[in-house]
Amino acid sequence: MSSSTKHEIGTAAAIKAVNAAAAATPGGPAGRCPFNHGFDAMGDDYFADPAAHFASVRDETPTFFYPHLNAWIITRREDALTVLGDWKKFSSAANSAMIEVPEEYQHIISQDLISRVLVGSDPQGHTIARGVAQLGFLQEDMDALEPEIEARAHRIIDSFEANGKGNLLEDYCLELTTQTLLAHMGLGYEYADFIKQLRDDFFQVLASAQEPFEEPMRSIVWQRYTESNLTLRGIIESRRESDARDLISIMASQKNEDGQYILGADQIAIHLTEFAAAGTDTTAQAMANALLFLQENPEAKEDALLEPELWARVFEETVRRRPSSTFASRMSMIDIELSGAQIKKGDMVWIALASTNTDPEHVEEPFAFDIHRPDPEDHLSFSTGRHKCLGNPLARVQGAAGLKVLFERLPSVTVDDPEAIDFVRFALLPARRSLWVTWDLADIERSKQQVVRTLNLTVAQRTVESEGVISLTLVHPDGGELPKWKPGAHIDLHIPTADGGELVRQYSLAGDDRDPDSYRVGILREVDGRGGSAAAHDLIKQGDTITVSWPRNNFRFVDSPEYLFIAGGIGITPILAMVREAERAGRTWKLIYGGRTRGSMAFLEELAQYGDKVQIVPQDEFGHIDLAGLLIDAPADTLIYTCGPEGLLQAVESSSAHWPKNSLRLERFSPKEIIRDYDDEPFEVEFTESGVTLTVSAEETILDAANRAGLPVISSCSEGTCGTCETPIVSGSADHRDSILTEDEQAANETMMICVSRASRGCPKLALAR
């Protein structure tokens, strides 16, 4: 069975349970009026736009009885607040339809235990359980989770962006909400199928309240659900003393004033199954709905692309305009009149959230999709009162982050048929089954120029390679393949600092480019450095999670019959992959590797396999590398690749000056010194793709000016050594001040590093393709 089919069955089962519970409420339809014969919660108009359908009947019958649900429908905000604000007069307990636990499983999941779901309980039990659970949804923790959500969103898009089309609801929205749930619960990627199955089984268990299972499905689902609960209980018990900030650890570790755990592992497991079911569908549906609203309102999309902080408002306006859950339900515990309707004690009352959010008595232009409303959270989509959605802080962070990443990566994404009515046909949760979209494949290359793509990787191995040098082997926690790279590539490493911040530094990839599952970097502790290498040595441990960029390559390894490699100190790291590739290709090559002492030189054991092709030159034994003698001959078919300290690079440049042009390829770890005998002057720069023209002052860089104007330009080193900000030149002449481009590349004037380079003296305006 496909994941989409299983999701549909699970959703349908949950809705059947709710509908059946509503139909079972006491009293029946006899004597209930007014009715509204124009309202049809099973019709196309309702599924196309619930709020608009409610608006068509709200003025005539603001509160009316709807036999299909055997319940009163409340459409006005004022009445909704009356019901939602008083749990004693309007109880949620009726929402928990009696689920009959098979006798053979009651010693594990008792009848009382299954009835404690949060949505179907009232104080005091509800208050205690919610008090524990809500500590796992604190805003600061949800904000801290946002980078992980974005990283997972990028990885999901990586898996399908080349297709140019797909079912975005399944491929992205539901997958992201599942991945977010894993991160929030502190569960590894290996639990993905477990969580999906748990979600579907819990939906089936809910449905069994009114529609008993037939064998063998009854035994299959209950056996699986019970085993899943036992698995969760084991995880919960293992985290009883944890101080981690994941949901399971937080709920497991809470104690009362007597030092006793507030909730048993069995009850926490039940709540986790609730969250597994509730935490996926609603946010996924909201993200899908947002695409439709943005397609109808392109100006909102453009505003959010220019100001990414507006994605949170896009999400809020989406759920205001179309809540994923159309209703909130309560049982009236009193006789009461609401908008002329006589509601009796015991009657079910359903608050039409889509209607209350578009009540013209409260909202100006209620059907306009306006992401600039003064109070974007002034709606009831997450309800209010004691049963306000517990997970709303997570939904809000996740929804905004998911939309932001999607449109950064695929800004041209377009819904194929916005009018399609492809829903699970149930009134209470009009769940969309699919959202077919297409996008321009050119988005893939454009996004690489505008978005720093990152991965959160695990430190699988930390190895001391020599005195002052460690290597880190990095793998993805899901065990999957990493983005490909070629010899000479580097990555940004986001290094944690002791004060809780991070430093971003660039390190060459020193592993095997044909190993799809891991990256390796070598890091020298620089005593007089800027703190990044020291933090990496002192704080990064095996098992840690660390953020890295996708590989970039400014030190490209070009095919040649012969190579001469010259490395100094930690400059050996990019050379390792090059000699491996040269050996595989059967090329003639030689490596001269210098360092202070043999003990300080990393990866010597690894290089020993190449025999006399590698010459080790420790300075304390042999002095400096004899570059003049080494480079005296200048063969036409040999390329020199060198990396190391600035002194070595300058010496190689000087000693190889007589070699054929472009024979020397080098990489600097620090910027080369650029001296100009004139003062910098202001100039104009036009960003042709953005349609923006700026003046760059004498005291700022083009990158500074672009950031000042809020243009989407990515950068990393800000010193002309990493190549992240390389930008095509449309017209004008550049004064190149980077440490990457060769003399020929600079003379070609095709691209420039805007973090350091400027317009040439006498050039009043540059036009750049940004």
C-alpha cells in the first residue's frame, strides 16, 4: 500500500470516528431548528472554500441545526467565544468516544488509559497532562528547532527537484511534517516508518470507537499499536533523567514537588500517539492551502520572497482564511440561547472556525488574502481557551519555515489545477488528498546562487591525525547519500562556540570523492587564528551534530597527463583527494609535502601507500622544500597544484614564473595582499535580475550594499577566498581583489567576487546578473 493511500485511509478513519461520535449524541434532530437548507457540508462549494460557503448562510441563520452532524453549527465569532471560553458550560469530554480495547491487550492499554486523550478530557486530568506536555512546545524551543526544520526541508526538496512536477502534498508537505515530528521527539531517521505506522494505527483505533474492526485487521492493528506503545514506553523510561529539550525527554523528566514523575510512561506514550496523528496532517494541509492562496495573490508571494520574515504572516493568513480543522466541538452542559437558537443540555455544538475567522463583524475585508494585517494572529484557527491547540507554536514555526524553503528553492512552483476538488469527503476535516504542481527546472540553478544549502550531519569519527591536527568524518543521520563533490572542493563548517554561538569556517574535503556516504575534513589548531579551529578542537566530539554547507569548488582538479603536487602543512587536505584521483586515472604524478616536523604532518600513514611518488620534507630534518631546483624544468604537459601557507604559495609562484601560462593552480587559506596606489571611489551597480541599482560607497563592498538593500545574495568568507558570492558580470570592468580567480579568469571579466572586488578605476557603473 502506498504512503498516500495509507494516509488517506488513516485520515478517513479518524473523521469517521468523529462523525460517528457526533451522530451518537443524545437527543437526535427532533425539534431542533432553525435549519438551513442551503448549507451542504458534503457539496463541492463547501470543499472548495468552507468560509465562503458558511458566509452564504451566516446572515440568515447564524446558529443552525445540521442533521448530518446531529449538532448545532455556530458561525459568529461572538458566539464562538462564549462556547470556547467556558469549559464547565461546554465540555470537551464528549469528544472522546469510547474506544473498546480488546481484552487481550487491556493489561497493557487499559480502558481508562485510552480515554485520557487530551482533546477529549476536561480538568483536572486534562490540566495536569497538558501542563506537562506544553513544556515541550515552548516558543524558544520551537525557534531553536527551526534550523533543523529548514535543513530537512532542503534535503526533501533535493530528492525531487529534478522531476519538475509532483504531488507536493505527499512529496513535501506530509514528508516535512513527519520529519519535523521526528526531530521534535528526538527520534532518529530510522523511526520514520515507525511514526508513520503509529499515526495510521492510531487513526484506526479512533475509528474503532464506532466501527469495530473485522478480523484479521482488528488483531493486526491492535497488536501493532500495542507494540508501538511498548516501544515508546521504553524510550520514555530511558529519558527519565535526560535534560535534553526534545518532547519525549521533557515529558518524561517532569516531577512533582514530592520528586515523583507526574505522568507514567504509559500515559505519555498515549499522548505521543496523539501528537503523531495530529502533528502531521493539519500543518501539511495548511502549507498546501498556502500555495493556492499565493497563486491567487502573487503580490503576497513577491513580498515574502523579498522579506522572508513575512512567511510567518503568509502561514497565519492561510490558516485564518482556511483552517485545516474546520470545526471545534463541545457538548453543552446547560440550556442556552445563541443567536436565536435554543440549545439544550446534552446537545453537541460545533464552532465553524472558518466562519468565525471571516465574520465581517470582526474582520475588515474578511475574504481578502492580506499578509499585512495589523494583528495576523487574531483568529480562532488554533481555537482558544483550555483546549487551544497545544502544538500551535510548532505548527507556526514549521509552516513558515517550510514555505520559506520551498519558495527559495522553487519560486516558480505552480498548482496545475487550482479548482480541483480532490478531498477526503468528510465534513469535519476536509483533507486534501493531493496537490499536483509543476516548476521550472531552471529554479534549481538559480537557487544555488541565492540560497546557501546546508546539511546537519553527524560526526561519525574524530581522529587525531598528527600534533595539532584532527580529522572529522561526517555522515548524514538518515544514512543516505551526501551531495557529490570533486577533488579540490570545500565546505563551510558551522563550529559551535563556548558561549552558544557559532563560527563559520571553510575546510577542504580530504576524503574520497567516490564515497557517497561521508565527508572528511582536516583541521589544524591555529594558535594565532580567529578562534574557529580552537573551538573545533575543543568542542566538537564524536556523535555531535554539526551544520555544513553543500560542497563548493574553486580549486578545480583539471585532467592532465602529469601533475606536480606541492603541499605545506594543513594544505595537504585538498591534495589528498587529488592524488587519489590521479592514481586512479593512471596519470604520472609526484607529491612534495613539507611541514615543521614529521610529527606535525597529518595523513602520513595514508600517503605511505603511494611509495616514492610522495616525498616527505620535514623542515627540522631537511630544511625548506628546494623549490628552485624542483621547478627549474618547465614541461608543457604538467600542472602544478599547491596549497599551504602564504609564504609557500608566493615562493611557488615566483619559482614557476617561467612555466607555461596557467600551469600553476593554487588555493589560499587566507586572502592575498592587494595593494592599490589610489583611493577607492563610489560607483553604481545594477543588479539586472532584481531590477535594483545601488550606489556603492568608497567605504563599503558590493556585498555590503546588496545586503543593505535586502537583496538575496549569499556569502560566507567575506575575504575573497571561498567563492560563495561569485557573480556574473553583464557589463562594466571589475577590479579583481579575490584570491581565487586565475589571471586569465580575471582578464576575461566574466565573473567577480563581490565581497572584495570593485568597479575598475574610471568605470562608473557595473551591471551584475543578480
